[in-house]
Amino acid sequence: MSISTVRTIQDLRAQVKAWRRDDLVVGVVPTMGALHVGHLSLVKAALDKCDRVIVTLFVNPTQFGEGEDFSVYPRSEERDRHMVEEQGAHVLFAPSVEEMYPEGAITEVQVPGPDRILEGKFRPNHFTGVATVVTKLLNQAQADHAFFGEKDFQQLQVIKTLTRDLCIPTVIHGVETVREDDGLALSSRNMYLSEDERKIAPILNAVLCDVAQKFREGDHGSALCDIAEQQLKDAGFASVDYVVIADAQSLEQQVTYNPDHPARVLAAAKLGRARLIDNIAVDD
Ligand code: PAF
């Protein structure tokens, strides 16, 4: 079956209403395009759970800060459409900026707390942009289920919090990060890496695995993260924004291992033009 491309909220709602009349379960996979195998794993998870799947494609201007890559963010709608069609998605929702942010739209969604730490510290207003657009997309699609990658782990926690607090009935699912064979997490921004940088990039994941293992063995969290930062710099990363061990829900820093409290190791570091983020569970 060929996928249909929908550009307006009205047409999207009409489609979802028709599916609902037939008692079909609807899933949505929000994306900014430049799709890769990681996105396809979200579509697959959605197809496993839902009868009909919408993939949204919208490069959201409000989640990019000054000096970030909004204007050069890769845009490849034709290729993306083909990929999700092959995978079996039913609708591609690709609205314009005017459709998503009509003149006069002033409401923003903030999740104070989870949006101020880690990524939020280094990318002020990023999560307000994410929370606002995701709230809009969930309200527009009115899906039963929505699927997001664990690669953006903090984003996932922000989205879970806002759906809980705003009583949005869509169930949020986190889907495991897809990695290259050498451990590098798939990301649309990996295409900014030069050949030499690409060889260095997987060290980020290797260092996180090492931190998780030593933390489980009883080493002190802060000391491990300090060592990890230095290892990344020594390997060629230009700067390290953070390496932390945090509670998997609140994202508050953890310094001692507690097997009863699921924790994550999270990091962000710059390599050439790319800013890479990654995270893993301490207990895997
Ligand atoms: O993870 C992304 O691609 C984006 O942040 C999202 C969730 C589609 C919102 O623009």
C-alpha cells in the first residue's frame, strides 16, 4: 500500500477519525526527517503495536538555539517518504512551519526541572521547543501510542512528564537506541563527522560502557565521570559538555550504585562540527 502525504492538521484529523470509526489502533512516530535505521526501528515498534502508523516529519525551528544547525539541518523528504513507505507506515504528516506555528501562536509548554539540567543547561530553550511541538503533534494526531528513541533519553523523560501532567491520553514508548557495529549510536548528525572523526566517535559509547561497569563494581560516580571526561578529551573530542550518572527517571545525579534504583550514564561531547550525545543503562 502506498503511503499518503498529509500537510494539514485538518486532513490528518479526518484520516485519524476514519480509522477510529473502524476501531483501528493508531500510532505516531514524531521525527525531524533525515531518517536512518534508528527511526525505522521506531516505525517497526509502532507497526508491531498499532494497526495504522503516522510518521511526522517536521524540522522544528523552536528547538534550535542561536548558532545551532537549523538552516543546514539535512532535509530529504522524498527519501524519507520512500523509507517509511517501504517499512509499512500509512501516513507521512509533513506540515509547513505556518501550519504548525500560525501567526499569533504564543503558547509554550515548559517542563521545569527535567528541562533545565544536562542538555537543558547547554541548550537553553531547547526542551521548551521540543515540549511545545510534541504537545502539538500529539494533540493533532490523537494517536493511541507514540514512539520516541532512547537515544534522546532526557527528551523522552520530558515528553513522559508533559503527557502525564497535561493528561494527554497517548501512551509514550521509549525504543532502544540502534548502534553501528562499533557502538556509535545512529544519529542524523553523524553525517557531520569527517572520516577521521568517525573513527574517534565510537569511543563515546565505549567510555560510557566502562563507566557503567565500574559503577556497578562499586566505584564512586563523580570520580568515574571525571576520568571519562578526560578520556574523551584525550581521544580527540574538542570539548565535553557532561558525563553523568543519573537516576533513570528524575535524571538526578547518582554517586553510589544501588541495584534497586535504575540509573543511566549520559554524555554529550563535541567532535568537529558534530555534537554527539549518548546514554546507556547502568544495568544492562
Ligand atoms: O527527536 C526528534 O527528532 C525531535 O526532537 C522531535 C521529538 C521529533 C520533536 O521535534
